[in-house]
Amino acid sequence: MFLRSQDEVRYIRLTPLSQVAAMAGVSLAVGWLLIATAILMMDSVGAGALRDQAAREQALYETRLNQMAAERDSRAAEAVQAQERFNVALQKVSEMQSALLASEQRRAEMETGIDVIQATLRRTMAERDAARRELAARAEAQMADGRTPEARAADMEDTLDFLLAALEETSEQRDTIADAAQQARREVEHLQLEARLRDERNDMIFTRLEEAVSVSMAPLERVFREAGLPPERILEQVRSAHVGPGERLQPIAISTRGSLEMDDDAQRVNDILSGLDRINLFRIASERAPFAEPVSANVRFTSGFGTRRDPKTGRTRQHNGVDFAGPRGTPIHATADGVVTQAGWQGGYGNTVIVRHAFGIETLYAHLHSINVREGQRVSRGDRIGGMGTTGRSTGVHLHYEVRLGGRPIDPMTYIRAARNVF
């Protein structure tokens, strides 16, 4: 290679090895540039496809959320209507039982009146027979006293007039008593008809109440089964440890006839009260299990429970909760009644709140920006426990929410989805 500068000429000699090395370096640079450009283009295309897919999934998720919210509102309205119908029916049952007791008392009074009338009739007939015997005795005495036939005839006529008057009065009394007895029988038949119609109405009301209790019971049992909580064991725990005497519905032990023996209606009422007591226990249990959502604001569901690609290392690892992303400071609420066991910094979780609930359940709220509770504090469902943040091992503002049963992490969406289908 010759290099000329003004009057001076210089040259550089390039050996074949140097030329090969220079060409190899240029080739490597061009190849690296082409490969880097291809990788960048592929990443850009892939990111665009992922964004489009994420947008579609978000739209589908929001649509499903709206549908579930509508279904929840509909179920709640139906439950309120069923409760109102039950209250009205229970009031009617009480009124009908009072009317039945009054009719039973009137029938007893009518039966007592009939007995008195029959006794009076028997006494009147006995008096009539005694009067006849006395009249016969007087006639025999008059015939034996030696008076004239005219005098005896006059006495006989007076006696007959007296007897006729007495018989007429007795006949009128008998007819009056017979009419009263007939009227009493008609009233008794009317009361029996009313009692039969009342029994039929009671049976219809009881049937509707039993159906309402059954319809209301099924979804409550299903929500606990879907959440992995055996309904009978949960009810037994609530019944033995959490429900006071004043919170339970007491059975009816006295029948409509005022006796202590249990009739069919009272048994059906007790069965209905037992079902309502069971529903009440389910209600108490649902308040103490984490069926609510930790964030009520408009947030995005960004990560589910299970294995996933770690956003920092890129390796696959277990994700023991679910993530909700939103603005910094978004209110975080307790999902059930419980006691705060931890409120502070916890390693990669950052600012963390752990709440212990009934039935061996714990909930964890991580990466908080602020904490509004303290350890040992008792919280209720819906109480604010902190604000959404990005403390700890986090790539953005979000809430990491976990549910643990007996210390073992389970999918929180199991509880949230189960509650959306009922409440």
C-alpha cells in the first residue's frame, strides 16, 4: 500500500497472513452486526405478539369479571328476596298458629256447652217424669178420698191444665236445646273445616319454606367444598367454638294443642329452623374464611398460582400466590376476620402483613408501600391493612397475595372464584 504526502511517498507492506486476519475481522464484524439485527427484530415481533395476546386476555378477563359481578349481584338479590319471603311466611305461620289455638279453644268451649245442654235436657226429662208420677199419685189419692165425681173432675182438669202447661214448657225447652245443639254441631263442623283448610295452607307454606331452605343451602355447601373445606367439619367448628347461645335458632317444643308432644307441623318447623340455623352457621363461617378479594379497586391480574418464569432470573420457579398490579398506594383490604400475626419487613416479600383466620387459614399481603395495622390487632373483612407498593424483590407496583391452609400454600383464586359463584 503506497501513501503519498506532498513530495514524500511511503508504502506499507501487508503480508498474506495480515490480509487474511483483516478480512476475517471484517467478516466477523459484519456477521455479528447481521445476527444482532436479526435478534432485535425477532424480539420486537415477539414482544408485539405478546402484548396483543396480553391485551386480548385482559379484555376476556374483564368481560368475565363483569359477568361474575352481575351474577353475584343477582344471587345476592335472590337471597334477599328469599329471606323476605321467609320472614313473611314465618309471620303467616305465627298468625295461623294463633288462629288455630283460638279455634281449638272455641271448639273446646262449644263441646263444654253441648255437654251442659245435654245435662240440662236430661235433668228436665227427669223432672217431667217425676211430675207425671206425682200427677198419677194425686189422681189415685183423689179417687180414694170419697169426693164427688164433679169435684174430682174439676181437680183433674186443673191438674191436666198444669201438666199441659208444664209439658208445653218442657217441649219448648227441648226444642231450644235441640236447636242450640244443632247450631253447636254446625259450628264444630265449620271449625273443623277451617282447621283442615288451615292445615292445607300450612302444608303449602312449609313446602315452600323447605324448598327455599334447600335452594339456599346448596350453593353455600358448594362454595366450601370448592374451597377445599369440608362443610360438616367447618360447621362443627363454628358451632362449638364461635357461635354463642343467642346466635342460634332454638327449636319449637310445644305443639298447637298446648301439649309437650311433638306433632308433624312442629317437626317440620323444627326442620326448617334447623336448616336456617345451618345457613346462619355458613354465613358466620364465610365471614371468617378469606372469600373476599384483597383489592376492590380497578387493578390488573398479572400472575397466577403455580410454576412460572421468574421475571428477574428467567428461570422456572414456584409462585405461591397471585399478583394484582395497580397504582402505588391502592388500598389493600383484609379478606376475612382474623388477627394480624406479622406487620413489617420480611426478606424478598418487602413490607408484609400476615393475618391468621379461623379453620387454620392464613393470608399474606406482600410488597406493600405502607402498612396500616400492627401485630396482635384484630381486623374484620374489608378493613384496610395497607397500600400497594413495590418493596422487596419486585419488578413493579403490585400486590402479592397468598392463602395458606395449615401452613401449606393453596391457590387463592379457589376461594375468590368459589365466592363469586355464590355471594
